[in-house]
Amino acid sequence: MNTPQANNPLHGVTLATLLAELVAHYGWQGLGQQIDIRCFTHDPSITSSLKFLRRTPWARERVEALYIAMHRRTTREK
């Protein structure tokens, strides 16, 4: 039985979508300031960042945490 995950902002969101929303909100420079990862600060691209984040669990956790914080702030502002 599938239970809905209404309180989980990551449910149903792909890593590519999550990253694209973060880039749209912060920009590459702002994202690199929030999370100091080389793939965000030196010649950034969605493709290279996705490859790095899929192979590096600690970096993915930080990106997901930033997305959750951004999601909570934007839903409160509405």
C-alpha cells in the first residue's frame, strides 16, 4: 500500500528538477556561496553537477537540505 507523503517536499522530485529549481532561485554563484562545492563554483552545469551529486552522498544531502529550506521559505511567503 502506498501512503502519500504530503509532508515530504522531496517526494516525487527528481534530482534534476531539484537542482534546476535551486539554480533558478539562487543562480550558480549564489548556490556556490550556499554550498561550497566545486561543481557549483567552477564552470558549473546541470550535467556535471548531477553526475557529482549522484556519486557523492554528503553533497547530495546538503543540496537536498537547501532545497527543503528554500521550499519551506517560499511556501510560507505565499
